[in-house]
Amino acid sequence: NRAKDSHGIWLPNTPQETAALGVMYNNNGYYGSIMGKWIGGRYGDVGTQWLSPYGTIDMSAGFDLSQLSSALRETWIKVEANNLTDTTKIFALAGYTANLGTPCTGLCLGGAHS
């Protein structure tokens, strides 16, 4: 993936690579999945603020309650856990602060926040 403009500058927030891999199961009312996602390194702006790659793993499991009774049609019980690896990466660049031009990685309201 080489998302560059006509001048060869990386487009903001376009990763060098992405990938996803997972397994899903569904049988006799039981279902589950585990999914891994990878977002490669990318620029958060027009070629100066590099954002590191990151990956996450998500999992879910559940049961279709209509298997127990027709009165429970379209009723499920489900457990879901996201980001099992507790990845804490900057996933987007919100802009720059007016103070020293520092990157703003969260909600920036006056002053320098990172």
C-alpha cells in the first residue's frame, strides 16, 4: 500500500499495510470468534508526524437462546472483549496546538495538550 499524492507525499492516516486474521465458529446455537487486526505505520499529517503501527485482538462468544425455547426467538446471550492485548497507541492525529506546534493527540482546547 503506497498511498501518496502526485508529489510523492504520504496521504494522512493511510497505513503502509493492514491485515486481519480470525476464526469464527457457529454450531448448534453456540458461536464465537477471535479476530486479530494490524494497522501499519502511517503519517498522521502530510509527512511529518509518524504514527507507529499497532495491533489488536478481539474475542466474542455467545449462545442463541431460541435453541432452548421457540418463545426466545431472536434472543441471544453474548460476551465480547475488545483489545485483549491492551494496546495503547495513537491511532489518529487531531492536529497541532498553537503552542510550539506540538502534535495534539487528544481533545485540544487551548494550550498544549498531548
